[in-house]
Amino acid sequence: MERTTCCVVGGGPAGMVCGLLLARAGVDVTVLEKHGDFLRDFRGDTVHPTTIELLDDLGLGEEFARLPQSRLEQVLVPTRGRILRVGNMRALPGKYKYVAMVPQWDFLDLLAVAGSAESHFTLRMNTEATGLIPEDGKVGGVEYRVRDGRDGVHGRLHADLVVACDGRHSILRAAAALPTREWRTPMDVWWFRLPRRDSDPRGLLPVITRGRPMIMIDRGDYWQCATIIRKGSDAEYRQRPISELLDTIAEAVPWLADRADALRSWDEVKLLDVRLDRLRRWHTDGLLCIGDAAHAMSPVGGVGINLAVQDAVAAARLLATPLRRGAVTAADLAKVRRRRLPATVLIQGMQRFLHPAALRPALEGRIEVVRAAKPPKMIRVVTRVPWLQRIPAYLVARGVRPERAPEFARRAPISSGLG
């Protein structure tokens, strides 16, 4: 019978951080990742200052600094004839005054290599959790399928604790039938790439096109673009020519007009189904949900990854000792939710406010920043009062109640061989 102490399902940032920290605490951990590698387009690639500080604590800061990355130090809004700064991260406290934009596969590879150096850490790729194993009235592990290009090999992995880090469409939280509270969202998101020229502006550019707000993220040789659409309207839009998408963007950002043929088919535009929900209870006996599996976040603010990583650190700190003793209880699992709930509620509350206050009017064409003779009053005030720019910068970059690495996981700087 296959057995481990802790089975972490999902090899994203939360799952890999949780697995690495618990392994360093001496807990046998097996991480299951359904894909064969971490290479996925349009994953969130933001690494916030608190996460960089965590990597320093783990001895991985120097290796992380060698990864290809760009830095977001300010939030810019293009208006008619100018580009205005509304968020300034350079004034933030702490060593790191920027959000690092790092391909998520590089970040996850760094964590995977660090995990491979730990005798208690096992990463199984191409292994998808398909259900829970009931055992004496609690969760006793997971059923899984190994993807081998055909029907796959099925198996069962028993564990003292299962940590679900399998995202907003979590199979495990659905299998556990945990009660959920959900809020309606007005939008879904399209992700796509556009070429970038050396003469283009740099950094993070919010843009308001005709009825379609967009974020452009500077990736060096290309722009990673995210634009919102009305909830459930993806199929309708895909019946139209792809050129319409770029035409509306070029109206708002004239310097993109020379890239009108950059998208050749709708296959290059990926859909993100936006959800905003939160489990009323993050656990059942033998199972804990964290990250998007516990609280699916809107992409507003780009804080979902940071929040999930902080969940993972808190879970590892609170559960390492009970797991080593082989006596993790439902009361232990409930402590993770109590620790992380205030930050989750605050961030989701902000997102729920911004959805109707800013995103719905933009989707309905009632905000036209780029056409206005002068920027909206709120933007004018923020640009004229520098200290106000620290507020959005702090909330985006550092978040609420950041977690530092527990002592058992800290290491002196090490080389993982990725440099």
C-alpha cells in the first residue's frame, strides 16, 4: 500500500511551497502534479516582495535573482496624450520595492529543485488526483491516475493529511462537498500576447478600450495582455473576426496600430473563467484546502498567487508538529483558516467593491479614460499627492498579514544549479 504522511495535490506555487516547507520540517511529503512539466502560457507570473523575502529565508534568494525577470516598480495609466503614475512601489518599506515578473515555470522549477534536495520530499509529475479515499469516517488519502498517453494507470495514495492546492476548479473540495459562498462576477478574462518594440513604454499599463479594460504586462520582448469581457460572452465574441479585438485596442493605444495582424486566430486567445468564492470551512477531517481551492480570487490586483503562498507558509508552520507526531486533528486544520481568513476577507471585499464600481461600468462603456479631455478626478488627485500612491502599491505588492518562513525551513543561501 502506497503511503505518505502528507499528500499535497497541485504543483502550483502554493503546493510547491507547502511541500518544500513541510519536507524541511521532517514530514514525508508527496506532491502530485497532473501535468508533465510546469510550462503553461498565461499563468500568473507575479512574485511579490513578501514572496521574495520568503525565498531569502529559504536560502533561494540568490538563485531566484538569476532567473529571467522584469520588475514592476510603478503602476501607470495611459490618458489622452500622457501616461500617469498612480502607484509607486519605490516608496514601500522593506528591501524589495517591486513586484518581480518571472515566468511561473521558472519559479516552480526553482522550488522543485530545492525540494529534490530534501529526503522527505517527493514530486510526482503526470499524476492527477481523481478523488478522495474515505477511511474510518475521515479522508485517508487520494485516488490518482498517472497519465501515460493512453488510459492511464490508476492507484491509491494513503496519507495522514491531504492538502488540496488544485485551484479554483478543485476536484478535491468538490469531492468533500465543503460548503461554499460565491459572489457573482461581471467578467471573464482573455489572455494573449502582442509583440513589444523597444520604443514602447515600460512596466505595467492599465488601458481602457471601448467597453473593455485591459492590462498590459511588459515581458521584455512581448506584452502579456489581459482584457476583460462580459461574463459568459466568450462564445459570442469568437463568432466575430479576430481583427475586431485588435482594432478596439489600437483605438485606445495608437502605438499598437502597427501590430494589427499580431493575432491570427482565436486559438491564440485563452479564456480564464473568473470566479470569486470562499469555502465556509476550509477543512474536513484529513483534508485541508488552501489557495484558490479555499478561496478563488478575482484577477483584480493580481494578488491571488501571493495570497496562496502565504496560506502555504501558515499551513506548514501550524501543521508541521502535529504531522510529525502523527496526530493532526480537525482542530489543527481549523487554525489555518483562522490565521488566514482576515486577509482573505479583506482582499475579496476590495475585489467585490471594485467589480461594480469600476469593472462593470467599463464593460458597459461608461468609462472612457483614453477619450477624456482630462483624467478622472480620482486619478488626478492620486498623481498630485505622492503619498497616496503608496496605498495601492502597498496593497498590491505586500498585501495583508504577510507570513515569514518558520525557523525549521530557513537555510543559508544555497545553489540549486539553475544559474
